[in-house]
Amino acid sequence: MAAQPPKKKLTVLIADDQTLFREGIKDLLENEKSVVVVGEAADGQEAVRLAKKLKPNVVLMDIKLPHLDGISATRQVRKEC
């Protein structure tokens, strides 16, 4: 029986201005062996900056974020990443 190649981990960036919510989501996701939380952002501008730098597979983005709302931040991430 041939050995299976290791599964690629899903990388996630969490963007939410509420620290407790971010930490809760991170704790839930880190219980999954195939998921790695690579970053956390507290506002839209930080989310865009981290998405460019970290290049996650998934960005969990709150809609209501300070400095740049989640919808605009998502548009920017899609355009630039």
C-alpha cells in the first residue's frame, strides 16, 4: 500500500474588531488538524496588509470593521491578491 502524500493545510486569516470573537474562532479552527490560523486583524486596513503578506487560502472577514469596512477590504484583497 503506497503512502499518501501529506494533506496540505488550509491557511486562514481572521479579521474582526472584537478580540474575544477572533480568539474564539481561532480556538475552534485550531482544533482542526487541517487548518492553520496564520494571522488576525482588528481592522480592514490591517486585514488587507496581512492578506497581501501572508497569502491565506481563506479570509474570514467581519463586515463592520474600523478604518476600512469588511466589504471594501474584501474587494481590495480580491483585487490585489
